[in-house]
Amino acid sequence: MIDQLKTDFDKTITNLKLSNKGIEIRRKSLNQFSENGFPNKRIEDWKFSDLNQIISSNIKGLNFYSNLTSDKVDESIFINKFKHNKIVFINGVISSIDLSHEDETKVSLSKNLDLDEDRKEVNPLISLNNAFTSSYIRVIVHENYSFNNPLIIYNISNNNLKSTALNLRTDIVLEKNTNLKLITLFDDNSENNFINIIQNFDIAQDAILKSYKIDHKKNSNIKYFYNNINLGKNSISENFIFSTGSKFIKNEVNCNLNDQFSSAFINGIINLTDTQHHEIKTNINHLAENTKSYQLIKSVLNDNSKGIYQGKIFVDAKAQKTNGYQLSKALLLNENTEFNGKPELEIYADDVKCSHGSTSGNLDEDSVFYLMSRGLSRQQSKELLINGFLMDAVEKITDFEIKDLIKDLMGIAE
């Protein structure tokens, strides 16, 4: 793999217009990834998801360079339930950008940026992304501006993409007293690729981010999705993860509550069949007084699928009056499924209110019997109970349009 990495790296930097500093940063990142390779189960954070083994078993001859150009987008895939702004990636290439619903003087967008950070990453997949990222966008929402309509980032792949690693990066900066609703949506028609996406969020004082990740279309791709969120004073980050499409996906969220009265909310659904393997991992770091976090993850596993939730709440010694809550619940529909939960609390302050929990179990047969006695079939009864179980997380979505979109994708009628 090392020879392939070096060859594909040379192709990447030749194809991109990079400064000497940018090339050096990428080369350091390449060396960091080369030293570690893809994570395996010897790494504590990957003990339930051996990515090295998953990739080697599912993708033969993985390429780290793609010379595909942007195809014309099929507009029928766009969400038509509400007006929205768009950033469209096709096979990892920026296809189109449309911010026509916004005041162009209040939003700045830069694309195909050069890397300007030179730091050692402890996460090899971030190092891989830094080395090979081909599409790097930064969006800045300027002070005292609220987006009129949501921004949807469409990540589209088609059957021209084969056995390829895509690395994309998006930075979102919300200045003071701003508001953004962001949907990151995957629409996969490709198979057996590795898609590695990094999103960084800097949320200033009194700003609000509502971010929704949607992976809903069945495919055999392997994905890693890393979000790093920094919260300022009195800011809010609301996150929802809908994880049901890919063969494998790990959604990782690192959230730093850096100043007083900042709040972070993470809710999510893992809904799997066949041999799918999905994981959500969260690190919520309370680093200042009077901060709040809430997490609720619901998993439904069928056939031979595997679901994982690793969640950690860290409370710094100076983060007095922290309020942190974390709960994971899994529903196992047959004996071949596997769920692994790892809730953690690490607390160094004494005036806090923190709790965590993780449960797993089967459908309540008494409830199934009750619904059947009211005229439903067994399958209808199970579907009703499963939807009711998942809706607890969906109802935490505070935007009604996006809540309805998630219900539609789940096949839940009003």
C-alpha cells in the first residue's frame, strides 16, 4: 500500500495548485498516515470496528487518486419539500454552488483552498484527508446574519467511481449572532469505495448551528465522517444523524464547549439490515462553567447487522455547573445481530449533573400481541413498534421541515 500511496500522492499534488507550504503540510500528513495505516481493533477507539480489515475485505486495489471530472447532476435527486441552498459534490468534485436564497454580502464561500495548518494529527484518517483532500470549501456566515433557507451539501457518487478513496473537507464559520441549518446528504450509486469527509465548525457567541447528516440509500461504500465543533459563549449546536444506507459508516463527533452557556445536542438513529456495520462515536468536552449537553442514540438492528455507540462526556475541573446527559437504546430483532455500547463519564468538577446509560433488548411480544388483537398483522405491529421506538430521537429535531423530511425517508406517514 505504501508504494500506491506515494504514487497517488504525487499525482494529487501535480493536479492541484498548491503552495510550497501546502505541499509540505500534505507530505507530513502522508507520512503520519503511512506510519499508522488504517485503524484496527488494537486502537481503543476502533475496538468494535476494525477499519483496516473492513477495507481489505471489501475493496480490492484501493486507489487514493481520482482523475474524474464533475458530471452533470441529475436534478431529480434534489429535495423538493422546501427551498434550499446547494453545494453539490459529484464523485468528490465540486459540481455546483447555489446560495441564491441568501444575501451575498453576508456569506463568504471559498473553494479549492490550500491547507494552512501544520500540526500532528493523532487520528490517521484526518492525516489521510489532509494529504489527499481534493475538494476543500470554507463557508463564513458574517455577524448578525441568519440563513433564510437551509444549506444542503449533496455528496453524490455514480458508477464511474470504483475502488477509490475520496477525501473531502468543509469548514463552516458562524460569526457572532448567526444562524445556519445545514444538511449533509449522501446519494450513492457507486459501490466499494472509501469516502472520508471532515467537517469543522467554529460557532461564535450567540450563534446557532443545526446540522443534519443523512446516509439513507443502500450501497456498499465504506465511509468515515468526522465533525469537529467549537462552541463560543451562549452558542448552540444541534446535531442529528440518520445512519441507515452504507455498508459501513462511522460518524464521529468531537464537540468542545469552550465558553459559558454553550449547549450541544446530539441525537441519532442507526437502522440496519443484512450485514451492515454502523457506528456513532461522540466526545463532548465541557471546558467552561454552565454548559449543557444532551445525547440520545436509538439503534434498530436486523439480520446480521452490527451497531456501535461510543459516547464520552468529559468535564474539566473549571467546568462547574455542567449538565450532561447521554442515553443509548438498541432494539435487536433477531439473535444474529450485535450491539456494542461504551458510555463514559470523565469528571473533574464537583458541582455537576451528569448521567449516562445504555440498554439493548428485543421487541416486547406482549405489545406485538396487543396490536395484533386490534386487527394489525404481525409485520404491521412490529413496524409500528419500531417506528415508535425511533421517533423518540426524531422528535428531538427542532426544525419542522427537516423533521418531516426525516419521517419521509423513514417511510412514516403523518
